[in-house]
Amino acid sequence: MSTNSLISHGIIAHNKRARHDYAIEETFEAGIILLGSEVKSLRHGRCNLGESYAGPSGGELFLFNAYIPSYQPIAHLAHEERRPRKLLVKKRELAKLLIGVTREGRTIVALKIFFNDRGLAKVELALAKGKKFHDKRESDKKRSWERDKARILRARG
């Protein structure tokens, strides 16, 4: 594979559905513990956060249901594709996230996976509250109006 197809910096996977289904209140950046084959797969841009979420397990934070396919050249050392992956956050952030989940009924949603400047894989998490159907319709109306307004202003030019 050529070096152009490898992703060394930038966004690998983006959960577009999260902003539609949830009202994002606060975002956090967390490290993620990965196996070598998972890092190789991420470097090739192969990941899906569609149904993933984060949650506590044994006093620690884990990312559940994130799909990272196995890296084919080393398929004999393959990893489990949807295994829980431990997240690394600061103690204060962990306490804030756990309080949000347990007391306030919020959800921790994974927004995107990316490589930072040092080449480390990071996950952007959001403490979010689920939207109701009418909230989603309101968001759609607002987004549509912003798009139309920009089109009108561009036409007047």
C-alpha cells in the first residue's frame, strides 16, 4: 500500500449520527489502549463509530461497540473487532463523566477517533442528553434555514 493511503494525522472515523440523536453538552479528549493490529487498521482509515458509546466498568471508562476491522496482512494475529477498549482520561474528567452518567442520566458518546500531533490515537467523547423527536425536527428546520440563508446571501453576492 502506498504512503498516500495511510492516515498519520487527522480524523479517522466520525460519528455523524451522534449530533443528530444527542444534544452535546461537553466534550472530552481521551486516549485509547489499542493492540498493534488495531493501530494498523486505523492508520488505513478503517473504523466505524456508528453505534459506539462509552461507559464505566469497574471504576474505569471503556469504549463499547466500536468497530475496528482486523488488519489483513497479519490476520493470524487478529483481534476481536468489537471488543471493549479501555479509555484513558484524567481523574477529574472521569469523575465528571461518571457523575453525569449515574446521577444525571446522561450518555457518553464517541464523536470521533483521530491521531494527534504525536501520532497517538485519541477519542473525542461527549457528555450528551438524548433528543426527543420534536427536538430533532427543530434542529433539521434550523439547519435547513441556515443553508437557505447562505444560498440567498451568496446569490446577492
